[in-house]
Amino acid sequence: MDHTLHPRLEAAELNAANLEGITVYGPQDDNVGTISHLHGHGAETLVIIDIGGFLGIGTKAVALRLSELDVMREENGEVHATTALTRDNLDAMPEHL
């Protein structure tokens, strides 16, 4: 997927309504997780990403700063995010409880 063609969300759009449930892609365009929820507001917002598992079973939640994601909208209106972190990087992170 060529993410350079997708418009980035404006700061006012970076909220739970637009982000919860979206797919997060890693540097090789692989699906590394799904955003489950957000903590906080503004620059200090933590994004909780569920990684691994199947249908919610066996998932691990990790926390990233919103600034570590590039959030964009595809031509069809679907929102997704990318991160420079690989699945291995996320797996090595402590679980968010």
C-alpha cells in the first residue's frame, strides 16, 4: 500500500471515535495490531494497541504515544495508522495493564 497518497488526519480528528478499532501497519506494511483504546488527550495521548492473538484471545496490549503513529485516511474513507516499530519491537514491549 502506498501510504504517501493517503491524507493525514488533522489533530482534531485524532480521537477515540476515529482511532479505536483501526489497523496499525509496521514498516514492511504488515498488520502489527489494532488500536483498542486511548488514554489521555493531546500530545500525551497513549494509544493502546492489541497485538497477536486471534479474535481477541491471546492478545497482548502495548502502549505507544500517539506521536509514534502516522494516522491517515484511505481513498475509501477507512482510517489506518503506520508505525516504524516492527511486530518484534512491539512483542518485546511490556504489557499495558
